[in-house]
Amino acid sequence: MNEISADVRDHDAIAKVLQNYIHGAKSGKSDDMKPAFHEDATVFGYIGGDLFAGPIQGLFDWNDENGPAKQLEVSSTSVDLVGTVATVRLELENWTGFRFTDLFTLLKVDGTWKIMNKVFHLHA
């Protein structure tokens, strides 16, 4: 297998992982989002002046409470891939009225891409 075809397959696999995340946001169901994340994943960001930090379950709880984001618009602004590590930046407009910039780190664990960390900025 050449490096270019492996790279394309990895980009496609990463896109599918992010689709799980986006689907969970749109449905408002963390169960739809969970397959994108490693079980030990973390989340960090500020909501107002308060740091939102800890295990990814915090995001899942917020998503379930927040409900469906049916009008959510998402764009990927960057993907950087090096071997078994990747970073992705997403811009999310109208997540039930909120605008976020999400930065993800992903790791290929046992041949499967998983989000290890989400850091976000909540726009005013």
C-alpha cells in the first residue's frame, strides 16, 4: 500500500468519525456521538468566564440536555494528519443558537480513529 492511498483512507475514516459527532449534535443524543470518542477522551473550553473541563461525559450530558440542533451548520477548516495522529478544526454555526469553534485531537487506536480531546471556543 502506498502512502498516498493510506492517507486518503485515513482522511475518509476521520471524516466518518466527525460525522458521528455532528450527527449526535443534530439529533441531541449523546449515544449518536459517543462512537466518535475514545472512552478516556476529555473536553475543555470556557462558557462565559467558567472553565468547562473534564471527562467527555460532560459534553455528552450537555448535548442530551441541550436537545437537537436541527439547524446546525458545520464546516471543516483544517485537517492535519501525521501517521497515527490527527488534528481537526470545525466551525459550528447555530448549535441551538450557539456558535463554536472546535479543535480535536485524534489518535488511531488499534486501527480505529478516535477523538481523544475536544477543546472549544464559544463565540459571543
